[in-house]
Amino acid sequence: MNSKNKKILKILLQVFENKKENKVVRDCAYYAILIVLGVPYSEQPSIVEKLDYKKDIDLKLIKFLERR
């Protein structure tokens, strides 16, 4: 992963983790994280439905990004 992507991921992670942010914005940040990381659309949660933060979010991925 190049340094530009690392910077982008850091910003997206901050937006996603900001509980004061609008849920739609946080959802979009999560989808953008998955896209930057190259997660195939077929492995992403459905964008048509609202994200269930307990079911749809890959917490291992988020924890991994937090440590970087």
C-alpha cells in the first residue's frame, strides 16, 4: 500500500470512528475504506441496506487500521 492510500485510510478511519458524525457519512467512510483496501464488491455489505454496525462492520479490519 502506498503512502497516499495510508493517508486516505487514516482520514476515512477518523470519520468512521467519529460517533458525532452523521451515520450516512460514517457508512460512506466505511465503504470507502473497503474500496481503498481493494475488498471486492461481492464481499462488501449491501450498500442498499443500512449498515448494522454490530453485524456488517469488520472489527478486525478496523482494529488493524487503528494500529497502523
